[in-house]
Amino acid sequence: MFLIRELIKSYLLLVSILFIGRLFLYLFFFDRFLDINLTESLLSFFYGIRMDSILIGIILTPIIISITLIPKYFKKTISKILYFYLFFWMIFLIFIENATFPFFLQYDVRPNYLFLEYLEYPHEIASLLFKDYKLELLISFIMMILASIVFLKKDFINFENSFKTSYLKRLILFIPLVLIAFLMIRSSIGHRPANISDALYSSNRVLNEITKNSLYNVGYAFYSYKKNEKNLADKYGKVSILEAYNLVSNTLNIDFNDASKPFNRLEKTHFKTDKPKNLVIFVQESMGAQFTSFAGEEKDLTPNLNNLANKNLAFTNLYANGTRSVRGLEALTSGYLPIIGDSVIKRNKSQSDFLTIAKLLKPFGYKSSFIYGGEGRFDNMRNWYLGNGFDEVIEQKDFKNPLFTSTWGVSDEDLVIKANEKFKEYNKNKEPFVTVMFSQSNHAPFELPDNKIEFIENLPKNDVKNAIKYADFAIGKFFELAQKEEYYKDTVFVVVADHNVRTYGDETIPISTFKIPAVIIASNIKQQFYNNLSSQPDVLATALDLIGLDLQYPILGNSIFNDKKNNINFMLFNDTYAFRKDNEVAVLIPNKEAKTFYYKDSKLQEKEHNKNLENTALALIHVLSDMYEKKLYR
């Protein structure tokens, strides 16, 4: 039958594109799953067709409706519309499959919600693409042009043929064809339709990512995160909210006494002083612990940071809470842990009346600022900081005659010079101050100025290691300037990363690549390497302890000088959560059973369920969501 034949050809065309894309991914990353049985790895194509069919079912539904219900009189017009409709999807799928490769290389996952977020910044992304991915773009355009020529000239699909089938037969076929499309989209006859978690069949995370479908992955993320924010936590399991708060209270070792202000407590400083200190948190973009000698293995890339660590308080077992800058900023500015979906920095209900260090210290007369070399609109940083107590946001437009400007903004050297001038101004006005500085030079495409560092031999100038060296140069420059000023002795400085440069690995959640460095510099502490497991809110709580004030706050971490601090961390990798206590890790994936692992030698070894650990992880997910929805974090 003509109608059926055109539909089958349409399906085969689209599924072939997706199959070829998956095949190239499979071959490209084959060395990442050599320890997996070959038969198991080939199942990626079997489960992958299921993912592809869900997407193709959605694409074909308008075609099915049109060629079965529209009378023959409109066949020419409708056929042309459907022809170019299918042509659009063919080209778009070729583009997405090509875009998958550079995205995978950068984030070690198929395109997901991050793909959509970056589309909000076309200038920066276009610049990045043309500087770092010229070859990938060229290949993509060549493939799209060749596919267009073949499709338009060969007349492989002709929807006019569908109208050769009598109108009565087409009407009769409407219900069974729509039912088939519905079954393709639902991909299940059970109670629950299939979703992206059905691609997670292997213990090897990379193989699971290959099994997914990039466009469906992006669409599913958009639907889940943007349309169902309130119910996202339920995808991990359900728990009584009171029970959840009690579990989190016991885990964090923080009392839960007031349901209207959970975890809000008075923390007495261990460093009482008549003159409280200023606080500066210098957040380093994408600086992993591996690039340092005190928390990693590199000896020569970060001499300035290593030197600071050897003379001050250094965290050697610190792990980021997420893989995006906004996750690090929310943890280091407000002490919040990663909520599922968008960060609180980007969410509507946290644009005001959300605790930050600026709001916390304002009653004590502190002036506050956020200083960033790029555009403050990126990731909604400007609005969030100004809306939550910060007096001033200094961004790229506020730097006059910068020494160097890249795709993402002015250089880190410009940033530290500007910050030093600002701190001198505060000090001159006898104003205590709290500031968050955020670097950006260590970000692809790693554009660096000349004559500042000695570039590493046999590596490209824009290699990540050179970017790390330059970031360290700026750290050294900052402290060189600050040590000459009066404010230096009265300030607690924190140098800490937002996340690692790349969080990747074959495991369900690659914990080892969450490790980051942090150093706290203050005149009232002795040199110490703190080796216990810590999270970014712990770093913030420790820094606040050191300024010498008794403070009332709900920060979800404890000072290392407080005997209440536990060795725990809570991490979010895409939509996978890991709650770690000492060396046990509970891993939660949406719509999947929780698992418990033992973390040893940077590897996860699955063990019997630790229900308490798994329930605590689930409780944290629900508590963070509940506190946000009810605006309780203040």
C-alpha cells in the first residue's frame, strides 16, 4: 500500500541517521568500555533503536494525521509541506548528531539541558564554536549539504503517492497508524511509559550515554526541568517530608527546630575578635585538584596556589557539589546544596529573600560586591546577586581599558587589579567588606595573553594546562597586590574552585573528577592540611567562622573547627545524585532503584544496599526542593 510504504521509508531514513550517529560514537569511544562483554556493549544498538523510535514516532505523527485525514483535493499542497517537514527533520538530526561529538568530548555526556542553556548566549557560543570547533562545523555543514542534494534530487520519498490510496482506506488506517505511533512514543505497554532511564541498561555510564538519543535527551530534559520543577524530586522516590528533614538534620549534624526556618541556628565563632575581618572568596573557574601538588599530582602548574597552601589552611579532600559554575557559586555564596533541575541562581523563587553572605553580614555593616570579568547576565548571576543582598555587581562593562579580553570577558589579571582597587576603596572608607570574585580565563577556548606565563613546551598555547598556569599567575598577582595594602591583615581570603575542568569517567558518577582545591588565608590561623572529606558549604562555614562573628544562618555545612562536622558530600552529575559518607556512596538515578557503592582507589565498587544512606540521599533531594518551593532558606 502506497501510504504505508512512504511511512516506512520515512522511518528508515530517520532511523538510519540516528543509527549511523550511534555507530560512530560507539567506535569513537570503544576504548571506554573494553572491560564490558562485547555482546552487552552491542545491546546499545538494540536499546538505542527503542530510544530512536520514541523520537521518530513524535516526528511522524503529524505526517500520519495529514495523509490519512486530508482529502485528495489538497494532495499537492500537503505533500510539499510534508516533504519539506521531513527534510527539515533529516537536516536537523544530522546537525544534532554532529553536535553530539564536541559536546560529548567536553561534558562526557550526550547533549542534555546544558545544550539548551547555552543557546541563551549565542554570542559567546558562536565565538567558542568558530574558535574551537571549526573542523566539526565544516564536517557538519558538508554532511548537511550532501544529504540535502541527495534528498531533493532523488525523490526518495513522495507523499503524493499516499493519496493514491482511497480516502476510505486512509480513514480506516487512521486509528491503527496513530495507535502504532502512540505505542512507538510510549514504547511500553506497562503502567509507565518509557523514558530516558530505559537507556541505562549497563554498569558502564559511557555505554548508556551512547544508547541514548541526543534530540530526545534534550527534549526530555526540557520537559522534565522546565515543566515539572515541583515534581522532579519524586522521580528519585518518595519520602515523608518530616522524615526527610529529620534524616538530613541527623546527617548534617544540624538541629531542625523551626519548620519555618529549617537548619537556621546560631554558630558561635571560634575566633572571637573586637574587629571582625573582611571576607573575600576568589572562585576559580574549572580548577581541578589534580592541577595542584597539595591536593593532586601536578607539581609545576600552580606554584602560587601551592605556596599559599603550604603556609595557610588547605583542603586536600574537598569535592565540588556539581559540575557547573552556578552550582559552585550557590554553594560558596549561600551554602546551599545542589537542587535537582536549574540552580537556585536561575530559579524564580530564589531571586530575592534567599540567604547569601551579603545578606548575612549586612546587619554588621559589611559592604558587598560580586566581581566578574564577563557579562553578569550569564547564568543570571547579576540579577541573583543584586536580588539577594549584594550592593554591587562589577562586570565586563565596568572594566576600563582592560589589558586583555577574550570570548568570555576580561582577563583574570584585570579582575584581580580591579578587585584590589575596590578593596582599597572600602578600606579607605573604613567599611568592612564581603566580596565574591569569579575568574573566567580557564574556560574554553582558553584564550590567554602573551608575556604573562611561560607556555608549556610541546602544548598548544590554548591548552587547558596553560590556562591553569595563567589562572595561578593571576592568583599570585592578586596576593602580591593585596599584601602591600592595609586591608590584607584584616581579611580572610578563600581561593576555591567552582568545579573541575572536566567531570568525566565511565562510572555511574565519576566521583574522582569532582575533587577540587581550596585554600583559606587568614592571619589568625596556623598552617594546616585538612584531610577529611569536605564539601563547598563546609568551606564557606569555615571562612565565616574565621571572620570572628557569632552568626545565625542555615548554611548546609559546618566549619572544620566545629566538632559537629561530618565527613560527607552531596554531588549532582547531570541528573544523577551521589551522597557520600566517608567511603560509602549512595547513588540515585531518576526512575531507578538506589544503589550503594564502596569508594576505593578512585573507583566505585557496588555492595549490598545501605538503606539508611540511600534514604538520606533521597531525603536531601526532597528537603532541598521543599526549602526552595516554600522559600525557607533565609
